[in-house]
Amino acid sequence: MNEEQYQQAETFWQRKQKDEKVMEKEKLEKWMEEFLTHHKVLALATGMKEDLRVTPLEYSYHDGALYIFTEGGLKFHGIHENKHVGAAIFEDNPVFGKLQSMQISGVIEMVELFSKEYNGVALARKIPLDALHQLKEPMWLLKIIPEEITCLNSLFKKEGYGSYQQWKKQNSPL
């Protein structure tokens, strides 16, 4: 690819979006909330410099954040140096013309072990606290706070909207 072709490919959605209807913020947030609540697995991208990692992880969604219990791993190398992360959530068996996915950019925090927030998420996930206390190695709790979400949903077209919709954090609970 030459420079012009890269530019053309890179700006595809920005150019296409100019002619498409933007969904009302409340309606988009409602769809995002349902999508996040009804899915359970995401691909978490962490990294710094040339050290990149994409890890499939189970998550739960509440109070505008995504929570991930994890034993550890190389993803922590990137998290330690760079609190900005990306995540992708998508249908595991999409049908042509009905693609639904979400790309999330945000910041990640470590929730303090056995804090009120940690215990609350464990209870919501039905993970017994005494079992977590008995583990040889701690079960860490990551919290992703979305700053920008890109939604791709082919079905938005049926409602007269563009299939590509973007949400940016302002003072929204999401």
C-alpha cells in the first residue's frame, strides 16, 4: 500500500459517517448497556512500546464499568506501565448483515483486594469470598472505565441510523 491508500483505508468510517444519521445519545447508551450486559467475554488489549498483549477474559458489567477477575499473567506487564487499554466485544457467531460489535478505549484500575468494591463484585458474580480468601495466589480484580466506545451494528440501518456509532464519556454513568 502506498501512503494515499493507507489514508483512504484509515479514514473510511469518518468519511462514511458524514452521510449517515447519528443515533440519539440516550438510545445508543440503552443499546450499549444491553449489549454489555448480555455478553460475558471480551478481548483485552494491553501494552507498552513493542510489548502488546490481547487476552480473552470473562467480564461483568455494572455501574458503568467492566470488571474482570483474573489470576494474573503477562497482561499485567502492560497494565503496570500503561493504564490505557482497549477491549473488543463481539458476537461469537455473526450472520452476514447482522454484525454487532463494540470497541472500547478506556483506563484500567486495580481494585484493592477485599475492599468493599471487590467484595461487592465477587458477590454479584456469585464467587464465595471465603473461597477467594483461601486461594494460594490472589484473584485480582481489574476495572475498565470506558472513555470511548465504537459500536458497529448492521441492524441500526433498519432504524435509519448509520451502522457505525460512537460514544464518548462526558458525565454519563456509562
